[in-house]
Amino acid sequence: MSDGANPCTACGACCAAFRVDFHPVELAGGAFAWAGGVPLALTVPVTAQLVRMRGSDASPPRCAALAGTVGECVACTIYDARPSPCREFDPSHDACARARARHGLPPLPV
Ligand code: SF4
Ligand code: SF4
């Protein structure tokens, strides 16, 4: 989810479609934490250089920080502290349309 404005707040598909991996320096207390950093309890360790948002590799995937109902009304509960992959996700990219398709949602209008 890239921002707090529509249409993302009525979607959330990308938060329930892809693994969300990032470097541990973005965790709470880390050297590159945003707004206090990602709470450790919302993540799982992958390697010494990688952590993953809990639930994002589940089947079906859903990030543990996502609140609400995909395709209706959602919010990222750690929005200010969300990790870099979430900050960089681009609603104009094909991945947005792929995530939405997984949830039966049409591509965003161009
Ligand atoms: S899939 Fe696209 S429209 Fe939906 S929340 Fe993510 S960036 Fe926004
Ligand atoms: S941290 Fe927030 S923006 Fe990132 S995948 Fe999870 S719910 Fe979505």
C-alpha cells in the first residue's frame, strides 16, 4: 500500500499478495528505522540481512500490519513506520494490477 489516499484505502491488495522483505536496520531501534521502526513482533527473521513482514508469505498472504477488509476499507497499522518496500510500491506499476487481480479487483483507471 503506497499511501493513505484513495484508491489504496479501499484496496490493500498489495499488502495481501506479495512477500514483504527488508533489511533489519528498518526494525524498531534500527539505524534506518522510519518513525520508530517496524515492530519486531510483526516480523519474522529470514537471514541475518533480511526480515519479513509476518503473514506476507502465508497462504494466502496477508501482512500482519494490515487492518480491514481488502477491496473495501483497509489501513496499515504501522503506516508511518512501514518498511521501504511499502514506501516504494508504485500504484502505476504492473504489480499493482497483479495484486488487485488476485483479489478480483480491476486495474486502477489510468
Ligand atoms: S494494490 Fe495498488 S491500489 Fe491497491 S493498495 Fe496497493 S498500490 Fe494501492
Ligand atoms: S507494512 Fe503496511 S503497507 Fe506494508 S504490506 Fe504491511 S500493511 Fe501493507
